[in-house]
Amino acid sequence: MPTSSPAPPDAVPPALLARALLEDGSLALHADADVWDCVEPWVPLVPSEAAQSPRALIHVERGDPGFDVPNGKPMIELRSVAGWTDPSGRVLLCEPGRRLSAVIDPSRGRATVRVAGNEELTPEWQAEVSAGLTLSAAFLLGRLERTLVHAAAVVAPDGRAWLLVGGTFSGKSTTCVNLIRRGWDYLADDHVVLAPGPAGVRVEGWPRKFNLDTGYERGNPEGVRRRVDPAAWGPGRWRRAAPLGGVLFPRVEAPLATALEPMGEAEALVGLLGQSPWLVGDPATAPAVLSLLRDTARAPRLRLRLGNDCYSDPEHLENVVNLAVAGS
């Protein structure tokens, strides 16, 4: 059965806000109160228990980088946040203005993220902070035998999760909302955590407000997105985790009819790797993470071509997606 809608963060956080990010409490976030305003948009809207003994921890505080920014080419970039690996195996993150930095030590399961003071809370700045936190979490998750993927996930009536893997503007959020309106549950619309389980890959959602086109309600996409609460279309439809059923790779092709297209395992793996680029940053965990992504790519997988015919017709979209579910 679906769990209740995820709890919002506390209105007035304590001096040190502690939040478990995973259901088993193995990854936690600690944030000083004076940085919570820029951290909060990234924090998944999961139940707000504080982890007692996390195996991995992200701590966010005020401050300047505690290291000299390397001059060489970064091994990873997300928005303007760049990352380098130092000789000890730590990952060093910094954005060009040195307003955000992080030192991630995967072997110790610790990440310290620092943000500069007196920054205006613009959407651009919050997006940079979110990029630093996403990378910090991704590198720590590898040591927990999990991986973070830039993907949405919905839960079919049979209880299995279907990933929607794709970049920005690929149609993930709209597909989620349309299926929620048809009675499906959801895990998240932007980030999911994959883990090996006794019955196959397990998918845990990191839900936040959905990024939805401003023209969705009118049935006319405008190319501008806003943050919306998915509970407006399906109260109580959020689940924390579900076993993997399959993978869909949506892409918007407005003039064409919505349809499923066959997809090979190798192509699916490439698509998953493209939405989990942090794999390259920690050689110690790369083989296990790659194996997990291969297992995910071996599940039923299809391209989902999204035409305008399904944009404001959730029933039509569900009928198409049900073909994938029925064949899995």
C-alpha cells in the first residue's frame, strides 16, 4: 500500500538539522541552521527522522574552501561545480567563484560541504548548491553499494517501479503526473537510488516538488517550468521504495504519436551511465556500481516516444505504457 505523502522539512530547523536520507538510515545529512535556507530545496521530502548511526554523512556549514583548487581538468562537472580526485582518493568540489566547495572522503563515508555567507538566494545559486550536494551524495552512495541516478520512477498497479531515465525536458515529470492521475504511485521525478536486493534491483525515491511546464494544466506546453506539489494530482500516492519492473527512456517528439520502441541492453546501459556520471569518480566502487547498472539495463527496457497526443490525455499515455508493463 502507498505510504502517506512525504513530510515537509520543519518550519524552524534546530541549530543542527539532522535528516536520514535513506530508509535504512545509512546516509544522513547534517546542516547548520544558518545554511538551511539554501540546502532545503535539495533535501528529499522523505520522513524527517534523524539517523542515529549513519554509515555515511554529509555535513553542510558556512566557510571557504579548505583546499587549493586544482588547476588540472576536472574529472566531473555538474552545472558549474567541478570535481577533482586528489592523491589520497578524496573528491574535491568547487564552483568557479569559490562560493561552494566540498571535500568528500568516500573511504571514511564523510563529505563536508561549505557555502559562502551572504549569498542572495536566487534560483541559480540554489541550483549550484544542489549540484554540490548531489555529487556529495552520489560519491558516498557508492560505498553503500548503491548508486544515484538522474531519473524519475513511477509504480505500476502491480507494485513494481518503472524508471523514467532522461535529461532535462525529456518528459519525466509530465509522464509522472499523468500516470499519478491514472492511479499510479510514484517514487520521485528527478533522483532515485538503486540498490541490489534479494529479488533484484530495488528503487528508492528522493522526491522533491516536481518541475512541471507552466502550460500543463492548459494542455499547451510553454517550455518554462515551475515547482509543483505532486500530491495535488494524487494525495497519498508516494511510496518510498519498490522493486524494479523495467526502464523507460522518454523523449519528447511532439508531432508524432506516442509509442514504445524496442531498445537493446547495451543502449540502455549507455543511457543509464549518462545519468549517473559519478561512476568514474571512485575507482574502488566503480565495478559494483557498474554491475548494478547492468542489472538495471537487463530489466525490460523501451524508448518512450512522447507526442502531443498524450500531453493532456493521461488515459492514452497509460494505455501505451501498459503495453510495456504487460510485456515484462
